[in-house]
Amino acid sequence: MTDRISSLQPYALGLFRIVTGLLFACHGAASLFGVLGGGHGGATVPIGAWPGWYAALIQLVCGTLVCLGAGTRSAAFVASGSMAYAYFSVHQGTALWPLQNNGESAAMFSWAFLLMVFTGPGALAVDRIMSPARRRRTAAA
């Protein structure tokens, strides 16, 4: 049973990456374009506003890259750092625990993306399809 579960690990990581990236990209799209109910009470973030507009842009771009599995480790690193910054600059000052300071999503996204930096994209990733080793094997065949 353990061998069977272990053999599915790349697919579980891939599914985790896809769902987490999609949710993160949705936050960015909501803030930038007002879709999905919009961010900040239905409004969009003014262009160039620090740090909200840049955070939303990072969410949209990095979330999309992570979801696709393109440049996963780099995009996840940037996304993790942006959420750590958000947690400590916005949420931590109001209370100690994420449950008290409404920083749960920032903390969870930060740790989830940091995990992806170390685990990689898993299965079903553009990185896996376009890897140099795969291109060499295809060209040699």
C-alpha cells in the first residue's frame, strides 16, 4: 500500500501546485481587474499603488506560472517572499497569531510556496515537458 501511495506522490504534488497557483492567481485577478467579486470590497487596486498593486501583480503572474508549472521554483520563491512580507508588514502588527490578525491566508500561501521551492513542480508541469533532458531524448529518438 505504501509503495502505491508513494508512486502517486508526483501527481499529488502536481495537483497541490495547480490548485494553490490557481487560488493565488485568482487573488491577483480580483485585485487588479475586479473579477470574482473584486478585492478590497469589490474595488480594484489603483495602478502603481504600493504595495497593493505590486502584490496583486505578483499574485497574478506567479500564481499563473505556478499553476502551469512553468518556472515553478523561481515563481514559488517570489510568491513565498511576497506573502511573508505581507504577513509581517500588514498582519503581524495587529496581533500575534494569524487567527487573530487575519493573516492566515498570507501565512499559508507563504509556507505552501516555500514547500514548492524544495519539492519542485510534481507531475503535469510545463517544466517537465520542456526540460532540456526531455528535449535531448526526443531529438535522439
